[in-house]
Amino acid sequence: MSAEYDPPDDPLVILHEDADVLAVSKPSGLLSVPGKGAHLADCLLARVQAVFPMALLVHRLDRDTSGVMVFALTPHAQKFLGQQFEYRRAKKTYVARVAGVVAEDAGTVDLPLIVDWPNRPVQKVCHETGKQAVTDWAVMKRGADETRLRLMPRTGRSHQLRVHCREMGHPILGDPFYSEDVERWPRLMLHAERLRMSHPTGGPALNLRDPVPF
């Protein structure tokens, strides 16, 4: 993470609220949870708990990724929702703008990942010690020198989508870690558009959506 942290002042956008589950739109540039040090205290969790003191963390998004984040409002809901992610039952859909024109219409990247310790939080592909990471993808739209992709991760490794797109030869635009053309873009062009998962009470499934801002 860069030394300078200047999170946006966007107001809290609530996508879904009931007695057990809260879903909000995380803006790009805001940490999901506090970092080390007072200067990294501002985060989505703190902003949510200022309005919903009972809110509990379930999962995270990278600082520079925007989109749907879900929080639990009871301990039972936190455990239930957490297991949805742990056992890969939560269905996540992201939208990304990537460099270059992707030739194929769809595919799957299956490359194991591990942290690159000298350069952390950067991740790297490692077939010997990496953890399984699988991403399905499909082309949404092709431009002159970029492609809009729909990304559907089957696993939830750190920086998974960012590394997998880079390994495809099409890094996500505006990526400060994995793209060499970062200065042209105002932000990382990666957004968590949809999240589908079971509801803790056994009621209708949650189908959460946050429109793509780019």
C-alpha cells in the first residue's frame, strides 16, 4: 500500500438492510478494515459501525476495488455468511476494464497464488507452494485498446482477479501493482457488481447488486 492514504468522503450507500444483513457500496480508495496506525483508521467497517453499531465484518475487498460488501447484524448471521464465503457458496461477479483486446469470448484461469514476501502485498503465481485460485471470465465488450470483462472467481485469494488478468496478458486498467500504465486512470477499474448468497434466516436468497460506476 502506498504511504499516502486519502480515502474518499462518499456518503454511505446502503444496498440492502434487514434485521440480519446489511449490504453497502464500498467506494474505491477506502480500506475495508483499519490498517496499522491512526492514519489508516478510516475504513468502511468504521463508517458502517458509526451508523450500525452492531455491524460485524464478514469479508473484505481490496482498498482500490469498489462494489458490494455485506455485513452481519447478529453473531449468528456473521457465522452463517462467513461460511458462505469459506465454503465457496457465495457467488461473486466483478466487472473489470482491462488493457488490450481479449481475443477469446470466455475462459478460465487456474493459477495458484502466494504472497510475494519481499514485495507484499503483491501476489505471484507459484505452482509449488501457491494456493488454488480459479477465475471464470467472459468478454462483455471490446474497444479499440481495452476490453470489459465479467469476472467470476471460484476462490477468494488476495489480489486474485488482478493477478489472473495480468497473467492473461491483460492487466486491469489503473492497477498500481500489476499494470505499468496506472497514471492514465483515476482508479483501479475493478468493481464487485453482484453478490448472491443464502440468507441466514433461510428466507429468500440475497441477490445484491451495485451498478458499475465506470
